[in-house]
Amino acid sequence: MTTLTLGYSPCPNDTHIFGALALGLTRAPGVTFDIRLADVQTLNEWALEGRLDVTKLSFAALLTPPIAARYALLDVGAALGRNCGPLVVAREPFAAEALRRKRIVTPGTLTTARLLMRLFTDDAPSAGELPFERIMPAVAAGAYDAGVIIHESRFVYPTFGLTRIVDLGEWWETTTGLPLPLGGIAIRQTLDEATRRAVTTAIRESLDYADARPEDVRPYIAAHAQEMSSEVQAQHIALYVNEFTRDLGEEGRAAIDWLRCRARSLTDGARR
């Protein structure tokens, strides 16, 4: 029996995907998992160190050379789709074009949200970085002109007195015609193909179980939902768990390739 370290976030989409596996409701023949929960930026940073065997990662992180050299993307478990992108919010409305001149706070350096903000503003510098749950309070308090929000924040930002400036997912979809790649599940490249297949099957069976019997994993999701209401939990899952989660498919892989090309254009521009 092989034991693999597995990392994913406490967000409802991830705990929905992995809940049956974590609770022992489904199993992977020949493989067991030592599970570690952490926010996605922490998981991105751990990937730089190669700390975990299987891990959730922002696509922006997975596309960086040090992490791409160590991890391979699996076809299952991704957060990718339409109408699900990060939002830029502020206390008062202003034109999206003015963001290049504003003090913007973003999630961690390796997040896809930060990459999208760089692409939208032609790589205007960020005024700061904060864990995603601290961005809305910081913007509401006037510490920054605007903030890039992710995850369940898109459902609750009006309660902080904030207004939407731009939907970066909508901008991406309009620009590319493709779904937006946010995050995926990656596996250490040194693991053999049989292990990769076993892990892929285990994740897909856990997802299928949760989709078929959501009541069995709902308590696990709620236990990690950081005081999120059950309604917001359900909205989160409905938004980020979709057909691309079960299998990336050709369209999903095309979207990731396009994000890779755009990220590379920023790097190439910085070198010139």
C-alpha cells in the first residue's frame, strides 16, 4: 500500500470533491492518502518546495517553471468554467480603465487572480497582497482603492459596502472565448503512471459519490467552511464544480494552454 500526501483547500468545492475520500466512503485500491488542508496560496508555496505528492494548485502557480518541472496536471478535480472569475471591487464605482492608476490589493503572488489582474492592467504593480478573506475588510476600511476577490467573496462583497468594478472572468471569456482556468489538481512527476491512474480514479469516484449523495459529505464541507452559510456553500459548489471538474476535456486544456501563453507574454515583456 502506497501512502501519498494530498493537499487541498477548505473551500466547499474542494471539500465536496474530496469529502467522500476523506471520510472513507470511497477508497483507492493500493493507495492511501495523508490529507493536509491549507489555503491555496499556502499550497502554491508548498509546491515550490515539493512538499506534497498530490495537491490543489492555482493554474498560475502550476504554469511557473519551478512547479511545472515538479508536478503534472491531472484531468480531474479542476476549478474551471464560465461566470466564475475573480472580481475587482471598491468602495465607490469608477471606470475599469482607471485600475492601472489605483492601489490594488490582490491574493498571493502565485494565484490565478493575481495573474489575471496583471493581464488586465498590462502588468501594473500591485499595492499589496493579503489572504483572500482579509481583502474585503481592507478595501472597505480604505486601506486600498480596490481589491481582487476570489472564492465565496463574490457572493458576499455587497455586505461590506463594496461595488464591483470588473469581473475578470467575464473579461477573460469575452477576450478568449474560453472558460477560465482557476485551479487544478497536480501530482508529483516522479510517481509512476499506475499511481497517477489510481489517484485520478480515486478523485473521480469521490466526486461522483458526493454528486450522488451530497447529504453524506455535507457535514464535512460545513466543518471546514469558515462560518459560511449553507446557502453560500451551495452557491460555491454549484459555481466551481462542473463538467470540467470531472474531466478537463479538449476545451479545458485549450484554456490552460492559452493562459500559459498569456503568462509567458508577461514574462517575455519583463525581460525586454
